[in-house]
Amino acid sequence: MKKPPRISCTYAIVDVERGRQALAKYLREHGGLPVVIHAVLTNPYGSDDGVSIEFSADVTKIEVAK
């Protein structure tokens, strides 16, 4: 199997389903919440704008960072 490329990222969007209202309230009251996201990048979501390309991902696990 070919070695995957080195990548870097500065932000992501997470589509929260369960707990979304509680999370929104928590963030309003306390600010950011550090999390660890395990995901599988599946395909490009957008096109190359000369700076970045967005990619879709299937989240396999998300947990509050300790």
C-alpha cells in the first residue's frame, strides 16, 4: 500500500446530531471545548482554491480531550 501524504489542517466543521443543543449552550457559557476526533477522510468536498481543499470525513469517534 502506498504511504499517505503528510497533511496539515487549521479547522474542521463537525455536524453534531446527539447533544447539539447542550453543546451549543456549553460553548456559549464556557467557550471552546477541546476534543479528539477520529475520522476517515473519504473524498474531496470542494475544489482547490489555491490555498486548500475541503474533504468529507466519516467520524468514527469523538471524545472530550483530557
